[in-house]
Amino acid sequence: MRTPDFWYRPAGPAAWALAPLGLVYGLAVRHRLATGRPRRVGIPVVCVGNLVAGGAGKTPVTLAVAAALAARGLAVHTLIRGHGGHERGPLRVDPDHHDAQAVGDEALLLAGRFPCWVARDRVAGAKMAAAAGAGAIVMDDGFQNPGLAKDLSLVVVDGAVGFGNGHIVPAGPLREPVSRGLRRADALVVMGEDRAGVTDDAGRHAPGLPVLHARLEPDAESRALAGRRVLAFAGIGRPAKFFATLEEIGAHVVERTGFADHHPYARDEVVTLLDRAAGLGALLVTTAKDAVRLPPDLRDQLTVVRVGVAWQDPSALNRLLDRLPPAGGPHGEAA
């Protein structure tokens, strides 16, 4: 799905026309959360979710949280629904065997760093992870899914656009009302400069909610693109965010092409982009999330920009993680 432009503009005719459908969507989410019976699996579960549809930076934050837990000596596994893939799971992802069509692009990114389980049924996936030796689970997305009990829930939001026009899908980007979602969260993670007043929103809707600030930081190889001519393409929630990152590191973006989130690239599309870049005397560049959806034999013909999370105050994350109970503690298996 390509994110509609009107989601991130002041509400206009399109948003108001779709608002009744948004009301129905919001009521469905509220009913699911109210009637769900969360189950526990005997080990800590951290959820990295959001309140909007589309890219907010959940997967990089999931990896950062997993790394922080691993630094504490925990055997960390990750858990994801596997959006864009056909496997329902529970299934442990093998990057040498599975592709994005099977498990989704985000699952492959997670599996490159930590054991990753794809499961439409989050409880079943978490049980499999625990049985396989996980000491903690970090779940990418699932904040609106009540099946698996969470010991800590972080809501990630892009500081550049915040909560958009304030309407619920399909009238806007929200999965649920901001006030209701933030009151269920344990902390808010604002990615990038807070140009949308997200911190103020949190103070208004959920006074006292911890707010962590972070940014996506390109690795050294990606920063070497400074001064280079590049043709950039991306099929993520907000391609403009990737293009802005390239400009911030000093790359000269001569052309940019955006695709829908999770776009399955055909060989002809990639060859056309390679030819176009060559004609412009530019490097073809894309995101790590896009790279796993490209034909394998073409991946070495372009540059992949890889990013990690840099916390403004790393101790703030550690204080949150200190709240987690030990494995087998008071969050043991529920009846």
C-alpha cells in the first residue's frame, strides 16, 4: 500500500469523506482489545509498536532494544507477523532458505541479527521461541494485538509527521485514537527531530508517559556517499524519509523513485533503475529493507544504505528495561 499524501496534511475533503469508515475501523480495534485475553509465555516480552500505519521506524528500534537486552546477557529472540510473506508460522526464519515472499522483508532484517520467528498467532510464536531457548522476546509490531501479554510496550512515532491528520484508517494513518493508544503504552519513542509536536501530544494525552528521543544514523559505508551522485528508490512507508536521510549525509540525489510499502520488485524494474542510474552517472541506492526484496543476483550492483538507532539518552532505555521481570518471574504462564 502506498501511503496517501492526504494522511499527512490537515484534514480535508478526502479525510472527512472516509471518516465513517475510520470510525468502523477504530471500533473494531477497540472491541478486539477489550475482548482479548492476553496470554503469557514465561519470559519477558517487549512490544515495539506504533499508532499509525506505515513506516515509523519500528524495525530499527526492535533491533536496538534486542541489542540492549542481549548486552544484559539475555538470549533474545524477535517475533513478527511477517507482513508481505505467505508463511503463517510459527516458523523460525532462515535467511539462507527463506525470502521476502515467504516471510516478509522485516523478518529477514531481524533474522540477520537475532533469531526471528514469523507467526500470525503471536502466542504460538512466542511459545516456540521460549521452547527454543529464548530468554526474552522483542516483538516488532503487535501493539493492537491483544493475544500476547506484553511486559513493556514502546510506541514509535516519526517526529517529522507525528500522528498525521489525526484520523483513523482509511481517513488517516491512525490505527486507533492517539489518547487511547498512548495510555496503554509504557513509553513513546520519537524518531528524529520532533517537528510535529509529538512530545506535546504525549503530555496532553498521557501525562507522565516517558518520552525517549532517537534518530536513525547511517553506517560508515553509507556516509561515504557524501558528495556522490545517487539515484534513490525505496518501497517503504514513507520513501521521502529515506531521500531526506541521503540529503542529510551529503549525497547529491539526482532522481528519486518511491514505491508502495513492501513492493515486490520485478527484475525489469531493477534493470531499468540500474540503466537509468548509469545514464545519469549516478549510483543506484536503496534501503536495507528494499534490498532483501530485490533479485539476489542484482543486489551487488547497487548500494544499500544501512541505518541504526542512536539514542539521545541511552540510560532512558535502560531504565525502562530495568522494569522487566526475570524469566519465570511474576509473568509466568497464564491459565
